[in-house]
Amino acid sequence: MSSKADYIQFVIGQLREYDNIRYRKMFGEYMVYIDDKPILLVCNNVVHIKKHECIANDMENADVSTPYNGAKEHYVLDVEDSDFAYAILGKLLEVTAVPKPKKKQVK
């Protein structure tokens, strides 16, 4: 089951305090970027965040799941609890790098 377009709009709406937020549809699911950093993975209408040591204590009681077959386990983030979500996302934004552009292959 893939994520619904109205659910991704709900997630983006919950994060309206961020100015630079966008999402990209990939195989029926969505990657959400904040300040060009890949922060959220929305799969099957569930918001996932990468397990990272900087949020481990905060997320110790959170649900975990794999967003898709073959993926590593991720935390499930409740975006409806906006104060908590903003606190977690703030920590992740500090440690997440902007992906480097891929170099074009020369033939």
C-alpha cells in the first residue's frame, strides 16, 4: 500500500513552521526534505525517521518499523504531537547533512 497524497499534505501542514520544506514522491512513497536535508520518510501513511543516537533517549518509547522491505528499522514519529516532533526534528537537522549532488558519468 502506498501513501496517499492527502496524507503527505497533512504531514507538510503539521510542519508549517519550517520555511524550506519539500517532498519528493518515490515509488508511491515520499521523502520529506527540510532545508534540503532528507529528514522524514513517509511510507504506508506512517512517518518514519532514521534511528540516530542523538534522539535515542527521546525516542526510547516510540514505535519502530521498517518503512519498506529490506530497509533498516526506523522510529515512527507522531507528527500530531507538534512540540515533540519539532524537538526531534531540530536535533536531526543539526546532524543530518545535505546530500552531495551526484557526478555525471562521462562516456
